Amino acid sequence: MRPKNSKVFTFVLVIITILVCFLITKLPEPTKQPETPKELIIPDEPITDTIKTLTYWDAFYEALIFVESNNNLAAVNSRTGALGLIQSLPEGCAGYIDEANKILGYKKFTNELLLSDAEANRECFEIVNNKHNPTKNLELASKLHNPKAGKSYANTIYRKMDKIVEEYRNNPSINYIHDN
């Protein structure tokens, strides 16, 4: 025996099913999480639509290469022979090149590479600091870079770093974060 309202029940069930199907098709697509912003390595890269991230460590590196080489990849110091963006002492002179190669256990970095590849300069710098300065202490990094330099050398880097940080704080395309 069927209930009296079976037609009404069936009708209501069909309407509910149609409504549910309609609502499911109208739900918005789940949004993808944005990718982690790429870190800015060289300060004069063109700013694009993507948000870039600047850390104190990045600002320190940018200030260091400005103070050392004025951002000139092909810079060579006529007195010391220091070369590249980071002004590493040449191979065989106990600079970044030798130390990074020693840490790696093979010869990856050469004078020619540091004079022609900005990313190799940063990688060389990072390898040495990851080994001897894993907490990315800025004072230690400036001492590692130029052990014979006095406090005024570090202060010159810090002043330039402050200017870089201020420039990026005022740039809406840069996501400024306060970490090392």
C-alpha cells in the first residue's frame, strides 16, 4: 500500500535533487594557493607583476655587493685581485672561491665563473656562510667577508643596507619580511 502523498513526496524529492545539482554546479572552483614569492637576488632586476620577497639577509647581500663591486659583475680590484660581485680573492688566495670549493669537496667555482655569473657569486657566498655562519648573523658575515676590516667597513654595509630596505619598504611590489 502506497502513502496518499507519494506523488507529492516524489515531486518534492525531484525538486530537491535538481536544486542540489544546480547548486553544486554553481559552487566556485577552489582557489589555488599562490606560489611562494621568489626571492630577489640582484637589486637592479626589473620589478615584475609577481610579488618579491626581501629579507634582511638579501638586503645585506645586496649592500655587500654594492659596497664591494658597485654591482659590477666584471669588477677586478687592481691591488688585491679580488673579483666578481662579491670581490672574492682569486683562486689559490684563501677567498670565497677556495673555501666554497673546499666545503663542496670539488672544484665548482673559478675566477672566470665569478666574473661571468651573478648567481654563482651568490651561491659561493651562501655556501661559505651556511658553513661558517648558519644563523646568518650580519656582523659575522661582514667579518667572514673581510676579516681584516674594521667596524667602519661593516657600518658602510649597514648604511647601504638601510637604504635598500627603505627603498623596498616603499615599493608595493616587494613583500618585505623581517627575518634573516
